[in-house]
Amino acid sequence: MNKPVALSTSQAIAKIQDILKEGALVVSDHCKRVRMKERDVTYADIASCLRNGTINRVPEWDEQYCNWKYRVEGFDKDGEDLTSITVIIEANLEIFVVTIF
């Protein structure tokens, strides 16, 4: 499989905004069972981070899963810093959150 071109920062943010309105927010099992509990983070917190966040780093290609991971840095619903490692799955209108910190 050829590696697809990564979305630009502005394209990724716009796609995340669209998917939050029209699609699904999915969280990895590891994130849900471990990271969210450790950090007392809810789905609403993650959605807030994705809604108000920025992407300040170059996306990372994941060879195992053949997708781009975007580091979204923002704030939870209480204004606390929150970062989400996120995969945009355009075909499914889905945001897949790998982990948060």
C-alpha cells in the first residue's frame, strides 16, 4: 500500500471539526481503560480538546496500521491542558483517539 499524503494542519483541524459534528469519536481500549481513568478524563474532555486544539507538530506515520497520527494539543472542558494522539479515518467519518496525556 502506498503511503497517503498527510493532511496539512489546517486540513486536519477542519476535518476533525467536521467529524465532531457529523461523525463518530472512538477511543482505543487502552485509552479508555487505562489513560482516561489515570487522568480522570471523560469523552467530553476529549471532545473539548479536539474542538479547541491545535496541531503544532508534523504528523507521524504509523507503519503497523498504515495511517497518520496527529498530535492535537488543547484543553479539557475545565481548561486543563490535554493532548490527544488522533487518527482521522475519513472513509468512516471517524476520529480515533489512540491515547491522551
